[in-house]
Amino acid sequence: MSSILDLEVFVRTADTGSLSAAARGLGLTPAAASIALKRLETRLGIRLLARSTRSMRLTEEGKRYLDSVREALAALAEGEQALKQQSQGLTGLLQLAAPSDFGRNVVLGWLDEFKLEHPNIRLQLLLNDSNADLFRDTVDIALRFGVPRDSSLVALPVVPGHRRIACASPDYLARHGTPTTPEQLAQHNTLRYMRQGRASSTWFFRQGDDLQEVEVTGDYLSDDGEIVRRWALAGHGIAYKANLDIARDLKAGRLVQLLPDWQGEPTPFNLMCPHRLQVSERVKVLHRFLQVRCQALLST
């Protein structure tokens, strides 16, 4: 196996056309550089450079070998840089947008843990139920529920099989009864969510090949997902919430899942990024961190 120094002498000499210049660039004496080059050629059993007292040029074998050596040295440099970054820890700014309910009640605490693991990271968190514009707003990445509509964005799956769940407080169900079919939701007061000025008054449920679309009504309507959750906890009606939003409430018994034999609307949970080139090491580490936390949150 050739030493890295021998390979570097070869590349520098090929680039400069001078063994002396290569030696100066590497902090070697001309004699040491010459020995390194001869050692490489001896190991390979080929002449890489045709040398005379006045000129030096690559042989055909040398030209072919040069590209491979460049790639090898670049890979080594990249690996070395990655190890340095790992030993130094992640650094830089993470600008993250998240839905209001999940962001405030779940992600906020998780980011405290993430910051303890990576103290040199700087965090910026934007909470808003309106999808942030990743090309115009001051955010780099965004957590979003639902099937991505913008094909120009990169979606890193966090919980790809995520769905909505119909839920209510035990107090509400004690007073108004528990619906056992999707159709019965129309007889209950529902807590509706409004996005971009439109109320979500159609709730979807699937059981095998049977798809039910239920038109619901109610006297509570908000454009803030956390408000809808608080109304459900207060016993004002039935909500149709993202599973992640209410997972802790379900485990604690503050809310009860309704229609457990029916699947709610698919709402994949993704970490969105404007471009593949912007999926930095910081973003990759945060993505893996969120996957682990979400899996733990949804486990029974």
C-alpha cells in the first residue's frame, strides 16, 4: 500500500510539472520528494513520469493513475473533515418552522434535549400553522403534516405512516355518548380547524376498502391547532387531530381515541428542506433525532 505522502508527491509533481516545486509545496527536500516518487513507481512497477534534465511529463499510465489518486486523496480529506466535525460537535444555525400545537407542546422540549447534546448549535424556531415559505421566510427547514404538495422541496420522512385521529375527553363522552361509526359524528358537536380561511368540515375514515367521508358541524372553529386541542381537553366536543399532537393526552387518559377500527386521514410527517444541497449534517442529525423521539412518543 502506497503512503499518502508518496501519492501527494505524485499529484503535486503532475500539477506543477516540477519535482522541486512539489517538494516546496509539501515542505520536503527535493531529494526526499524524489525518493517518494521512486518508491511509488517501484511499488506499482510502472513509470508514472517521464523525466529528463529539462522536462517532466506524465506517461500514459501516469495519466490514468492520476485520476484515481485524486479521488482517493479527496475521499481521505472528506473523511478526515467529517471526523474533525464529529469530535468538535455540530455547529451553526438551525432555522426550523413547526406547527403551533406540536411545536409548542412537544418539539420545544425536544429541542432543549437536542441543544444539550449539541451545545454549539444555535436554534431559531418559528411556530405557525400556515406553512412557512422555505424560499422566502427566514427558515431553512420545516416540520409539516400531510402529503407534500410542492415537488420542488425535499421531504425527509419522520413518520411516513402518520394519520389523524378522532378524539374527545372522557367528560364529553360521559355527557354525550361515544360514537361507534363515522356517520354518528354528524350528531355530535365537533371542534373544527380552519386553514387558509377554510374550515375542515369533511373528515375521512377508512376501514379496508370502505372509505367514509363525514360532513361535521360544530360551534367551535379556530385556525390554531393548539386551541382545538385545548377545546377538546375542556370537553367542548370531538376533535380530529394529528396523532402526534395528542399522543401524550391519549397515554395520560385526558383524551380518548374514537373509532379505533377506522383509519383517519393520512398525514405523513416530514422534515422539509428547499434543496438536497441544503441537507447539511446538522439537518441529518436533527432528522434522525426527531425520528427516534416520534417513534418513542407513538409507542404504546
